[in-house]
Amino acid sequence: MTAIVVCPLASIAEMAVRHRAREMVSLIAERQDFHRPGVISASRHLKLAMNDIGFAGTGDLVAPSESHVESLIAFARDWDRSAPILIHCWMGVSRSPAAAVIAALSLHPEEDDFALAARLREAAPHATPNPRLIEIGDRMLGRDGRLIAAIKGIGRGAETDGRASFVLPLKTSC
């Protein structure tokens, strides 16, 4: 069974090697520079330039948008699942957990949103998924508010020092 590995930026190389990931999604501010781990080819790295904000954005801040979520969904659906996919943001708390949930539902639309949110909370007590990404994902995946309600239902995550990584297993086929 493969899975979605979620981590902060500081852990991407370690987690990519440890879990043998070959694909990566980066949800990071536009001007934030970093090196892609060598085990991830450039063609299988999706960079979504956005800030971790829950509103439309002002000044230099880039809010998560429909185009970001559309790219995420397409990338996840193109993932061959022969190895885990790595999803990261700056701290691994907000943007990347939201992206992991959206990716999981794009692959398994039959999954119950509340069961997925409970699995997220179990795997990541610190996760507080970005509400704007969740709202856009809910709408684009036709969840009719279920994803929003499920994520609100697990509440804010525990405090963390930004070094917490986790693995979100994908739902096994029925």
C-alpha cells in the first residue's frame, strides 16, 4: 500500500529518501527558494506558489486559488502510486495537510470525508489544514460541504515545533 508523506520543508530530503518517494508537491511562498531532493525528478515535482493564508490575499501575499487546487488534483491523479508521494509546505501544519486530504479524495472520491479527517487527526495531531484550500477542494471535488464540515470537526491541531512529519495512508480499495 502506498501513502502520502507530509513534512516541513526542512525534512524533504530525509523523508523523500526514507520513504522512497519519487514525486513531490511543494506548497511554498513564491520567493522561497529550496533545493529539490535528487531522488525527485523535476518532471514529477509540482510547485504551487502560495502563502499560508485563509483570505483572498493582499499586497505580496498569494492566497491559495482554484488554479492551485486544480493543478494539485491533476498531479495527484497522474501519480502512478508505485511509491509514496511527498507533500510539503514550510512547517507541515496547514497547507500540506490540506493538500494531502484533497489529493486523497481526488484518488478515492468514494471515501467518507469524516473518516478521512479522523485518519488525518490520528496520523497528525498537529495538523490544522488551511481552510481556504479545504473550501476550494470541497467545491472542486463536489463534496457539498462534507469536507469542510469534517475538517472543522477535528478542530485545530496541537502545538508543534514544525518538525513533525507524518504518513497519511490512502484508503484501500473496496
